[in-house]
Amino acid sequence: MHQKILIMDFEGRHGQEIAKIIRGFQVYCEIERSSPDNLAIEDENTAGLVIVGSAEGSSLEDELDSLLSKADVPVLGICFDGGFNNKKAGKETAATPGLNSLKLNHPENSILFEDAEKEFEVISSCDGIFADLSHGFKATSQGDNGESLSLEKDIFYLLGFYPELSGENGKKIIENYLFKLCGCTGDWSIDDYIEKQVSEIRKTVGEGGALCALSGGVDSSVCAALAYRAVGSKLKCIFVDTGLMRKNEGDEVEEVFGKILGGSFFRIDAQDRFLGKLNGVTDPEKKRKIIGEEFIRIFEEESGKFEGIEYLIQGTIYPDIIESGVGGSVVKSHHNVGGLPENIDFKGIIEPLNMLFKTEVRELGRKLGLPDKLLNRQPFPGPGLGVRVIGGITKEKLEILREADAIFREELSEIGLDKELNQYFVVLTDIKSVGVRDGKRTYAYTAALRAVKTDDFMTAKWAKLPHDLLQKVSKRITDEVSGINRVVYDITDKPPGTIEWE
């Protein structure tokens, strides 16, 4: 068994960034959404514990004594607000709203800061942690105003800033924690992950069979390839054409995977069924849950057509679980996680990618021999255009959106920008406005263009597309697509927004 770093996340935002950095050092880690009453370490392979505090100032005052007495691995506490320390020291410190840039210097010797610059900028959401503390902690760095930004005692290392947002020096701190304090060897790899998952899928499926939910996207494609390696012809891959796909996408999926999987690929036409269930539904969470349940019901029905099918395999990845609030707060329910119905007529669900981030999924796909064209395909949400049509869903709206989206993708591809962007699409809003076409008044929808750049899809920056491109796309959409008379461009990062609108 490989060593593991356990991340207990009290905030739900920065744990993902820390996990990505840790895995970049080839050290395996997992995120656990935490509450003050579950600070226990149960896995004997855990080499270190990272506790991520809250920018909203949640205090671990009452839990520190317990943690100090129980922990037997190095503990890295990241961006505590100082609350549990300052209150015990008779001080009151309020977190400053937002993120602040502070200059840190670390005059005292500390393994945690080895090979980091003596002074560097850090990002903090608090006013620092003062040095006159109980429990015998000592300060190992100072900020602009003399406040302590890091504390140490024995195997405990507390930071009043976010190392994952503090550049190369911040990464060096995490590297020192992993290798110099926790004794990690950095020998975890995607090859290990493949070997483990293939073995577990074979063991779970046994002599029976499994059905794989295949959308044609990166996650489900890699999942299908991994499952096929594990159980071969025992696997049946079902592609459900929901009527919520992009222009010509159903035919493209059938062409590609019909060749790759041969007799193990099956296409199901369920367009009328999905649109009937979604008729009149406007709430995005309800949409996702309806779509999630309908997928499951179709998979249940199809599994009955094959002998021995007991398990459903799906391409859930780590960000899906995190954003769906499993064990924590919900950002949005992914149709294959928070959108699943309570009662499922399968012996079990197998999710072999559920501990991987998107970049790791692509790396795994390459190891399995999948073509780059498929792996570099931009992500498409499981609920499809169902969450890109804002408000009620109709066939007319879907056709309008399909045509507008095809134009946007075509123009990006024409100038090669599709290779530089990680995700790009059109949203059909439920806003209508007055316009003019051929000298006549129109009252039609507003379309929103969205394009982002990201490394892991947990955070993203809006893409600064050329103005002449935006002008051309806008003109083509308003000229060629009946039903749209206004086009806007979304310039929102993630966070505060999400990549999809719903």
C-alpha cells in the first residue's frame, strides 16, 4: 500500500488545490469533508494530516487539545483564522474580508521553510496568528505588521496563509512537509492506479457482467476503456441519446465507439422520454436529478437484456464528488452523483475514476492507449444541453442552442483557438429582448458565449478572446439562427461562478 496524505477540508474550496499540488509530487492524497467531531485518523497508511481552515473564520478552539493529544503524524494546518489560538491567548482577531497579500519573512530555522526565499508574498484570509499562545507554540515567520504567520510545536505546523496560492515558495513549503516531515517517497503513479482499479473491477464483477454508462465524453470514455481492460466482453457499454447532445454528436459518438468497442457498444434513442420528463421543469437542481434518475432507469432496463449484469460502471471523477457536496455542502449536483435516485436496481455502482482529477483522467487514458483527439475533447456535462438551456426545455430551444453552439465552435476551430481553450460553449438564456431583423421588430432570446482556461476544472479563468472573433460569432449567430437577436460574453472566473451556468 502507498503512503497517503489525508486532507480534512473545513472550507470546501482550497483543499482541491492542495490535493493537486500533492499529487503533482507523486504522493497519493484524499480529501475528506470534515466537521470538528471527526478529526480521527483511521488509515494506518496515512503519513500526514492536512487541515484546511475556513476563510469565514471557523474556529477549532475546542478541538485543538484533542488533536494535540491524538495525532501521531505530522499535521499541517492551513489558513486558520487564528481564532482558536487568539481566544485562548485572550486576544480577539477578526478575519479581514477577502484575500490579502502579505509579505512574509521567516528568520527562525524551520524545516518547513527550507529552500524557500527569505521573504516572499503570501495570500491570507486572516490577520495572522499572534505569538503569545498557549500550548507552547513558537512563531516561525512574521508578516508586514509583526503578526506571526506560522507556528510550530513538535509535529504541528500551523500557517496563517494559503501556500497553494503563494507561488513557488508555497509549493516548496508543501514539498518540505511531504518529504522532510512526513517521509513520503513520491512513488505513487497513474500506473499504480490502473493496476489497482483493474484488479478491483475484476474482483467486484467476478463471474457476472457489468454495464458501463458511456456518454462519449473524456471521463466516460476513459472509464469504459479501463473497465474493458478489466473484464473484456463481460462489459456492455450503453450510450443513451437523450436529445440533449450537441449538433451531430450522437452520430459521432456511435461512429467512434462502435469501432472501438464493437459488439459491446449499444445506442439507445431516448429523446422523447427525457424531454417528456423535463417538460415544464426550470429549477437546475431538479433538472439534474430528473436526468440522473432517467439515466439509471434506462440502464436498469437495458441490463435486463443481457445475462448476468449486476453492476453499473460510470465515469464519476473527484471534482464531481466534491462539487456535489458528498459529505459537505453542495455547489451543484452532478447527475451521476448527487442526482442519483435512492433506489437503484443494481447490485452496486463501480466508479473507478472517482479519486482522480481531470488531468489525471487524461493521463490514465493515454496509458490505456486512447487517442489524443478523444482525450483532448472539451468536457461536456452529463446532463448535456439540459443545463445550458436556462429555464424550461423544449425541442425548439434545443435546436436554437445547437445551431448557435455549432457556430461558436466552428469559428474557434477555424483560427485554432479551440486547442488553447479548455472549455467553450453557448448558453441559451431565458432572457428575451427587442431587436431588429430585416427592418422588422423581433423579440427573441439572448445567447451567452462562455470560454475558459483551466488546469483542473476546479478553478478557471475566463478566456480573453479577440474582439473581432466575438464580433464575427455574434453576427453569424444573430444572422443565421432564428430565435436569437442578442449575444453576450461571460467574463466570470471560477470561483465565484462555476464553468456551467446551471
